[in-house]
Amino acid sequence: MKIDTYKLHRVHLVLPRPIGDSQVRFTDHWLTVLELATNSGLTGLGFELQQGSPTPTLEHLTVQFECSEWPVLRGENRFSAALRMDRPRGGNVGVGAFSLAVETALWDLMAKSLDLPLYKLLGGTDPKVRAYGSTLDFQLDDDEFRLRLEEFQQMGFRAIKIKVGHPDPDWDLRRLNLVHEVFGKDVDLMVDANEAWSPKETIMRTHLYRDSGFEIFWIEDPITRHDYAGYKILTAEIPFTRINTGEYVDFTGKRHLLENGAADVLNLSGSIGATRAAACLAGDFGIPVSIGNTILELGVHLAASLPECLYLEFSDLPWNRLAKQPVRFEDGWAIAPDRPGHGIELDRDALTEFSQPS
Ligand SMILES: [Mg+2]
């Protein structure tokens, strides 16, 4: 089977409300959509996201792709390129690494050529994965935040993650209280500080939350990403809340976290290959993982294939408008599509509507 043509699309999605955390604020998503087609009639579909600033024009994206990735992809039986490992030494490091869009499209093609849903190709047997609603709410006022919570509650979620890390601890407590008002206390409540604090501030805040009646399922990225010594202190000193980290570090950083006893839950997302390698490493340390937001929720296939994935994140973002049949979320579960490949087909009308070549 031969990959013989490709198509790129530059997509601009204006978010219905700003998203963000204690450090950043975004109002737009820029997606690069890649279709790789074979001479046997299969198409693999992959995506890349840029938040905030626009991607280069379609013309520039095309030149870049033609120069770097297309020469490696075109031709006979190139699917296995997604599985290759680079020699991790000297000038070889990172050379020839595929973009997420290419890697995703190749996995989609591999699964389609075997007529298997992607999660089954990855060894999964159950398409259902526990999911949590993630409000990305730091930029929202209390009324808007409550509305978001109510929407997730109506969708059937029984686990929710909110942003904390406001300079005023009372702000955090007010937001936590709103979660209890909407969901009651029978909810897995996670918080994400996005590196807002020092280790000492983290200990003070987690005690404050607890003393104020909030049981926190996990606290995510409370301190700076490479402070392994700090994370080790937090996992030891805070026995009543899991420390979730790893989102901001590469494979080596994840290994350092695990070796230092610096994470209770390892946060993964992005590349299928790198995520599975990191999950395997986490398993060796007896540490469960979680899967963060992935474009068009494709992480559901990863989550369904990992034996120790606690939760998959869902933020209900407009990228799902590009899908004919988006990944389903029901009663707090994500359900991996049982169609061949990753199961996401482009809605051509939506693609036309949101395409912005220049
Ligand atoms: Mg996070």
C-alpha cells in the first residue's frame, strides 16, 4: 500500500469564551489538519494545534511539509515510520521526528488498513474510559463559571477539574464552593494551579482547602515543572491529595519525576508512541497515569489501551465541530469510536466554514 497524496488545511476556530489558567489566556485555536491518502483508497487524518497566535499561511505550511515530512512519507508501506525510534545520541536527537499530525494520520491509516478501531490496534478491549469535565475557567467570572459547571453536570460528569492559583486564596475557596453547590460533595474534584506556587505555598493551600471542607482528588502542576526535589517533598508531605504532574515535561522529565518519587499521577498527552512509552515507565514505578486534553479527543484510544489510566480530560472545545461524529461522552465516560482507525471523519461543511488559508 502506497501513500500517494496529501492535503493540508489551515483552520481557525474562535473560542465561544476565553480559556486559560493562572498563567495564560486564549481566545482562538489554530489547527493544521492533514489528510494522507493511499492508492488503495484509505485516508489517514491527523491534527496539530496552536493556541493564541496564528499558524503560518497554508502556503507556508505546505512548503514546510513538502520539505521536511512528505519526502519520508510518500511511497510504499511507510506506515511503520510512525513506530521508528531515533538514535538518542548527539546530532541524531529529534532528527526526523514527525509532527503530531503526521503521527496521528499514520496510526489512523495503520488501524484502517487492518479494519480495526485504533484502541483495539493498541491492545485495548474496552472502549469506555472514565472522563472528567475540565472547565479551563480562570478567565471566567463566577456566573460564567457556574454555567460551565452546570453544563458539565448536565452532560453526566461526576468528576470535574477547575483552575486555582489566584493570588487571593479566598477566590480559590469561592470557586471550590461553587463546585459543591452545583455537583454536591459526591464528586471527584481536581484542581490545577499551572505552576502558580512554591512548594511551601502549595502545602499551605492544600491544607486550607482541606480545612475548609474540600476533598481534592488531585492537585495538578502546583510548582514549576523541573522542581523534582520540590515535588518529592509535596508527595511526602501531602498525604490527603494526589500530586498530578508531567504535562509540561518531555520523556526525560517524566523519568526524573518517577525516579524521584515526585508524582502520584503522571499526566500524559500528545504523541501515541511517546505516551505509551511513558505509561509503560510509570507502570514500572507503580504510578497511574491520566490523559490530558487531546485534539478531537483522540486520546480516548490511548486511555482505552492503558491498564492504569485514572481519567481522561474533556473540555468540550469547538474542535469537535470538525468531526462528523465526535467522540461521545456519556454519564462520565468517554467512549472510543468502534469505527476503523481513530474513527473521526471530517465534516466537510464545517471544514469549509472554518478553513482560513491565509
Ligand atoms: Mg494542566
